Amino acid sequence: MRDSRECIHETITFMT
């Protein structure tokens, strides 16, 4: 599994 930070970072990038 990936790190939570990586998942969050991807989500932020997707939303931005």
C-alpha cells in the first residue's frame, strides 16, 4: 500500500 501522504498528495493534485 502507498503512504497516506502520497494518496493525499495525489488527491490534492487531482482537485487542484
